[in-house]
Amino acid sequence: MPGVRGRRRFHPVAILMGAVGLAVGIFGVAALREATLSTHQPVDPDSQTELVLTADARGAESSQSLSELVEAQVTMCRLEVNSDVVGEIAPQGEDEFRAVLRPSMDETNRRQFRGCIEDWLIDHVRLNVIELQDVG
């Protein structure tokens, strides 16, 4: 008949390629989710993490000591994780400092805390984490 169109045929190869593409897409999204999702593990409330860092301040206000600037940045970063600074942030020489945090940090909090410490949160101050490990 002149005005009637025939049924459209689907090619098996096209269907197979579509299914493979869908499977790869789902797998890719699942892998990306796993790699970027923040998952926390339980930690012993009495455990501790030792932080050792170096600090450098160039062009900072002359009324602010390097110790004050380090304490300010560590305190700000501590707010992003579930650990508190225990005691003082102690100088270990001219530009090195040590702090103990409790409870210890799981891997997700450890990455977040290290990233925060090494970010430029306070103008003219650069901190570099030397050690961030569980103690005792």
C-alpha cells in the first residue's frame, strides 16, 4: 500500500552495543562514587593521632607569631574532623610543630585534615604535614 510504512527493524548489533554502553556507564558511575564517597570507619575513642608539621610565614603581620598562626590553622582544620587537639601545639625547633589529636582519625578524616592543614587558609602562612600517624 502506498501510504503505509513498514515496521522498523532493530539490528541485534545495535542493541548489543547499547547494552554494553549502558553497562560501562553504570560501572563507571559506581566506580567514581566509590572513589569519591567519604566513608567513615569506627575509631577507638582513646586512640590518638600525632601531627608533625613545618610552618613558614612570609609577609604575615608582625604582631602575630608563627606559633599563633599554626595554632589558628590547626584549630580551624580540627573543626572539619572528629578529633580534638590534646594539650598544646608544641614547637619542635624553629619552624616545626607537634600536636596530638584524640580520637585518632580514620582514612577519610586523615585525608581531609591533611588537605586542610596544607591549604592556604591564613594569608602568608604555609604549613606542610611531615607526619600524621596513630600513636599509642
